[in-house]
Amino acid sequence: RANARTSLRVHVGVTFQDIAGYDNVKVELQEVVEFVRNPEIFSQVGAKVPRGVLLEGPPGTGKTLFARAVAGEAGVGFFSISGSEFVEMFVGVGASRVRDLFTQAKKNAPCIIFIDEIDAVGRQRGAGIAGGNDEREQTLNQLLTEMDGFDENKGIIVLAATNRSDVLDRALLRAGRFDRRIVIDLPDMNTRTAILKVHARGKALDDAVVLENIARRTPGFSGAALQNLMNEAAIFAARRDHPQITEEDLDDALDRILLGPAKKQFSFSDYY
Ligand code: ATP
């Protein structure tokens, strides 16, 4: 069955504490946690809570992590699917997958539905060279129908992530659908330091290492890129039999990421 791939998990493990920095995003998402946890407080006074919240920002900035943390903070189930999965599907499967996803979620409310890469399925309709892709449009239409068709005060919130909000079909952003948007940008210097500290947890780090210095040298790095940097440094340390990750390991890991793997010395004998 198509819905076998829909993953239901309770991510009690992930909370806002696992995410460094981004206090403003946490404040906004804390509100979503309240909507999911206590929908009756809002319906009592006749308030309609949002059905959909769009998380937008560059790759690797923790959008998925934030979505999981919302479920974790609220202590509810988490259903996730990626927009790119729909696109790879056989004709007619995408729309029924969307239907299944919402059916499952309604049965298991309160819960969070997470749609990663929503732009893959949510691009503006009829914009393709060949006048659009029928299969994708059917899937998008089903998503719009489902967004309109569930009771907003029953503890279901749909979170969606994209780094291309500019290409989204405007129908998705209309009131009652993804009408809240939260921007998750690349981390600034202080946030980069905090992220490096999170990913240094559980790793043996030489006392002489100053993570602020690494943060200063990594403008433009996402949280995912910083996590990768710490891991590459740990691999260097292990290969060199260092008992702890040294500044040299971090320097070399950074060089490797910025310049690519070390090249073999150029030699004419390679060519003649
Ligand atoms: P993509 O757009 O590529 O799917 P994303 O924005 O969904 O990326 P995640 O997959 O959530 O990003 O982030 C990747 C990993 O980067 C996380 O699992 C986490 O380990 C790390 N990370 C990102 N941001 C942070 C942060 N602020 N604090 C700690 N770790 C972070």
C-alpha cells in the first residue's frame, strides 16, 4: 500500500534545546506547539488556529529539525513526506498518497504533518514548458483540497519546508492554508558558535580549540555544514591517532570542505 511509506513517529527525543540559536523562530513555533497541545483553549474563544505554517530558508538550516522539535515539544505524532517523493511516483499515486497522509493524520490527531521540499509538488501550476505536469498538478490539487478539508481546531498542523518559496503556487499561500511563514536564515557568527558547540557535544575536543574562531571563518555555512565540519575534524583526529580533536584537525577539515579533498602532487610522469 502506498501509505506504508508514510512514517509515523513520536519524536519525543527532539526538542528546541537540540537546536542552537534561532530564538525568534522558537518563539513563533512555541505558539504552534500551543495550538497543537491545547486546541480547545483557542476554540473556546472562537479563534481559528492556522492550518499550515511554511518554513522557508536555505538548505541545511534546520527546517526538518524544527518541525520534529515542534512534535517533540508538543509530545505528539509526526507524519512526514517529501515533495520530491510525490514527483517520482507513478501516475495517480501522488494524489492518493496525499489523501492517505491526511486520513492517517486525522486518525492520529493531535499530530504534526511535515511536507519537506513542498516546492517539488507545489510549483505554480501551468508554468512548465509543456504547460505543466498533470500528475504533479493533480497531487497539488489534492493537497489544496485536504488543507481546506480538516477542522483547524483539532490539533493538526501542517508544517512545510522550502528553499524556493518564490516558485510556490499562490493558492498554497492563501488564507486558511500556508498563511503563516517563518524564515529560517543562515546562522550569524554567534549562532554558528552555538551550533558548533552542540555538535562538539559527545566529541573529545582539545582544550586549546576556540570554536568562536571557527565560527568567524565559516560565514555562509548552514547548521548542517557546521555539523559536517565537526564530523570531518573528528575523522581527521581519528586517522591521526589524536586522542582529541585539535585545532589542526579543524583547520584541515575546513580546508577540505572549502577546497575539496587534498589533490595529489602534480607530476609530469602522470602525463608522459
Ligand atoms: P534541507 O533544506 O536540506 O532539507 P533542513 O533545513 O531541513 O535542510 P535539517 O535537515 O533539519 O535542515 O538540518 C540538517 C542537520 O543540521 C540537522 O539534523 C542538525 O544536525 C544540523 N543543524 C541545522 N541547524 C542546526 C541548529 N540550529 N542547531 C543544531 N544543529 C543544527
